Amino acid sequence: MNTIGSSRDGADDSSAEKAETPKGRWLTPGVGAVASASFFSDSGHEVTTSVLPAFLTGTLGASAAALGVIDGISEALIGVMKLIGGPLANDPARRARTAAGGYLGTAVATGAIGAAVTVWQVGALRAIAWLSRGLRSPARDALLASLTPTSAHGRAFGLERAGDNLGAVAGPLLAAGLVTWVGIRPALYLAAIPGLFAAIAIIVAARESRHRAKSGGDSSPRRLELRALRDAGMLRALVPVLLFEFGNLATTLLILRATQLLTSQHRSVATATSIAILIYAGHNVIATFASLIAGRWYDRAGPRVVFATGAAVYVIAYGAFSAGVHSAIAIAIAFAAAGAGIGLAEPTESAVIAQLLPDRLRGSGFGVLGAVQATGDVVATVVAGLLYTLISPGAAFGYAAVWMIAATIASGTFRQSANRQSRDGRA
């Protein structure tokens, strides 16, 4: 019976297996560098994301619709570029260059937004930054998988996601401080600095990967080999992922719901918004810790229980948002549940692909995973947004909860991890 970590192409992955670190030693400088890259990069582009509304509408005099178009196009480009960047990440040498170039491109384009004098310039630079962000993701994930023993894939991806979530906490706080101290346009310029640190960190990881790489083995495909991915069991693994992403609503919708619930005769919209954003920051803190827990849990128990728990706590969160309780504590609990859900699910999705595919196909696998995630997120947010506007917020969150229930049930289709399989065999 096939399990995660074995496939028809498994024999072709001998070079990756030889490069594994000794058992018990997974947190190498390279693994730490990848997590640091995620932290710094997310901190930088979260600064831009936080400041961009004020820059567009205040400094450049654009409308809120322009902001929506720019963000919508940019998010769509990420999914496309992940699919394109997947095959580039199959080859170990090319994946290192792609990851470093992607982080550098994101940093430079993000900082250059501060020099924009027209809305179309902002849109173009934001698109370039997000193109680079999408291109680098499969390369980063394939690089991380190659640096980590199979027995520690969960912990490695949990650490990487924790870095990303922690950057989502630090970025808005940094943005608030920079705007206060130096102003909006200088804050955008300075947003490039964390991105440059991220590029340096990923170069450190790439250097470790080159030192550990072994010669030999089959050449890596330079195109998206869907048949090979299907034969390795990729389609089966993507079923619960797609169901989950169909219910994974954008956090902006959660913030909108929280703001509306917190607004009352005794609390203005501005005050309610501030409280909602503060609660959202707590959501990212919870997601950071949940990612670390997910990694260790995955390596011990496998993907099924971790992923099912992530989807199940989302059902709780959506139920609370749907109920419409006008309580800051209740809303904070709902946000915490959503943070725990995404923190548990994301590392699991990545670790499953890392253990399912041989090294020569991992770039393509992570590219397809990224495209599925982006597609599901867009569908979820668009449909839920329409239900929110045309019917009711309860209908929108109820719709998303149904998908999460389906994902909880479908998590049983995940194959056991290599770690769990070997422990069951010794029992």
C-alpha cells in the first residue's frame, strides 16, 4: 500500500534522502533561515498593505474601488505565478535562484511603491511584487523540504508558517510606528528593508542546500507533469485541501463582520474598527502558536487528525460569526478559533505534499497546491461576499461552515505520514 513519502517515483528521490540530516536534528541554520525569510518578507509587505489604503485615497486621491481592483488583480496573479513557478522549483539549483530572485523582486517592487505618483504605477508595482511573491513560493517550499528529514517535515513547515504569521503581527505594528514617525511615503520606502533581509535569509538557506546536495539521479522535469503528480497520489491529497479552501474566507470579511457587530449606540464605527483590528492581530498570534503545535502534532500523529481539527475549529468560528453576538469577548473567541484553524491546516497541507512527492516533483506539487489554494480562496470570498450582501452575513458564514464540515470529513482520505506508518509497523 502506498503511503505519504512513497510513490512510483520514490526511487528517483535517493539524492534527497541521502541529503537528510541525522535523526533528531532538523532545525539547521538553513531551516531557520527559511522561517526567517517568511517572517521578514511578510513583515515588509504587511507594512505596505497597511499603508496602501491611506496612500492611494489620501496621497494620490484614488477611490476605494481602485484599491479593490489593485488588490484583486494582485491576489489573482499569485495563484497563476505559483503554478508557473512550480516546474522551475523542481531542479535544486534553479529553485534556489528562483527563491532568492522572488524575495528580492518582492522587496524592490514593494519599496518602489513609495515613489509612485499615479494609481497605475502603484498597480503595476504591486502586481510585480505579487508576481514575485507567487513565483518564489514553490521554490521556497521545495527548498525547505529538501533541507529537512522526512520525520520532521511537519515541524519544519510549522516553523515556516509561524514565521509568516508572526510577520503578519509585526508588519501592521511596524507600519503604525513608521507612519507616525516618518509619514506615509517614507514608510513605503522603508518597507523594502525587511524584504531585503528575507532575500539574504533565503540565500543562506540555498547555500546550505547546495552544500548538502548529492549528484546523480534523474533530471528534474522543467514542465508541469500532471500525469506524474496524479500517479503519485496528488489528486487524492488535494480533495480535502480544496474543500477547506472553498470555506477559507478572507480575513477582511471577518474584520467587516466584527466591526459591524461591535458598532452600537455607545461605540462608534471608528472605535469598533480599531477593536476589530486589534482582535485580528490576536488572531495572527494564535495562528503563530497553532502552526508550531501543528508541526509537532503532524510528525507524531499524521495529517488526518491535525487537518480535521483545523477545519472543525473553523466551523466553530463561523458559527459564532453567523450567530451575530454583539460581544467583544465572543468575537475574540471566534477570531482565535479561526487563527487556530488556519495555523493547523496550512503546515499540514505543505507537509503532506513534501512527503507525498519525490524531490524532483516537489516544485510542481507545491505550485499546484498554491494554485488550488488561491482558486479556492477566491471562490470562497466572492461567493460569501455575494451571500453577505444579497442575503445576510449568517448565510455567508453558514455557506463557509458547510465546506469546512466537508473538509473535516474528507480529511480521512489523507494517507498516513511516513512517521506514523513506521511506528504502526513497529507496534
